[in-house]
Amino acid sequence: MDIDADEHPGDSHARLKTEMWVNREVELDMEFPDKFLKAESMELPGGMPGPTMLEALNGAESWRDTRNVPTGAHIVIRTGPPGQNENDPAVQAARTKALRAQFLRTVLLYTLTPPASFGVSWEYVGEAEAPDGKAWILDAKVSGANLLRVFIDQKSNLPVMAAYRGPHAQMIVRTQRLEGPAPAKGDLMKDAEMPKPREVEFELRFSGYSMFGGLLVPRTITTTVEGKIVEEVEIKSAKVNPSYKAGKFRK
């Protein structure tokens, strides 16, 4: 499955040091049972085209890469604490685990039908009532642990809301125009300190369902943390059973 989205994040998923909002174009590619690729192209302050950041799950492995860095600019992107070694086996294992959870949540949000190999089970929790109607509450669990809570509208039988707990990750993007050789990596990164992400509850609300290639998906997904909007996603297109080239999910 292939999904294109235009993201308008707040300060939880893509925060600049200047606290400016960032527009992003995101393409998600998924191939069952266990392949997932997220390509995220950013627009930097002043309208300058930014880099494309890729995260991929390829079976039991994962990888991350940055491409299309603007000519004459040095860009530092951080999504974790300073000093984190991307090649550390423990860091790689944690990244793979996080991407597997992200892949599963994405599949559940758009299809409610995860790959059987992941062992996802559904548990009925009860009902929720709001001024605009009632919803059934279902928990998706993996090995007994909650992965995602979904609220299904009783009139339309469509998801209207979802919630999950996860790290409140932040991203610092810092650009520097260069006239000569790039500074040493340590010199640029040593002052871009970030705290360890804290775990919070994310709430996602869906609206404006439309049919794309036989798949009924919400046109807009709004994510809040602690009552504050941190991301707004507008779905632009979706394809079911696209043809992928060999090696699509390999670095």
C-alpha cells in the first residue's frame, strides 16, 4: 500500500530551534507482512527545499538515511539524545521495535487488518458517548500489551478516533550555509542538546472519509498531545497493491 500525505506538524514531531512550523510531504509504502518505508521531504525556513529523511523496516532489520541535502548547506537532524550512536546494536534494536509498532499502527488505522504474523488481537473495551453519537472502543494488543485504542462510530462503522502511548519525540533541524569545507561533525552537533523523550498519550481524530483506489481513508488526521495539536495530516492519495521495484525497502 502506498499513501501520500501532506503534514503540517507542530512542535512535537518536527521542531525548529526557532519554533517555526514545518510543512512536510510524506510518502508511506507498505508491503505485507513486514516491510515499511517512510520518506519525509521537508521545507526549510524561507521556502528552501529541505532534505528527504527515510526510515525503513525490512523484515527483522531497519535503517535510516537522509538524502537530497540542499547544495551549500550543512543540515543537522536530531531525533534523540546527543551522543547516540546509530550503529550501536541496542539503538538499532530499539529503532526496529519502534518502526514495527509504527508500521502496525499505520496498517490498523487505515485497514483495521494487520498481518497475521504479528499476532495482533482485538479486545472489546466498552462504549464512549459524545454529543455527536456513540462509539465502540476496541484495543489492539500484541503479546498482551496495548498497541492502539480505536473508537468506531456506531452509525458509520468507521474509526473516528484512536489513541496510543509512545515517546514524545522531538526533532531539531539546523541549517548552515557553507562557503568552504564542512565543519567537523562534532563542532556542529555538540550544542544541539535534546532531552530524553518522555512517554505521553497521542490522540488522533479522523474526518472527511474518501475512497482512494478501493480504500476508504480519512482525508484529515489531527494529532494532539496533552490537549495541544502537534500534527495535522491531509491525505492526498492512496493506492492498493502498487507494483514495487526489487530492493524498494533496502538501503
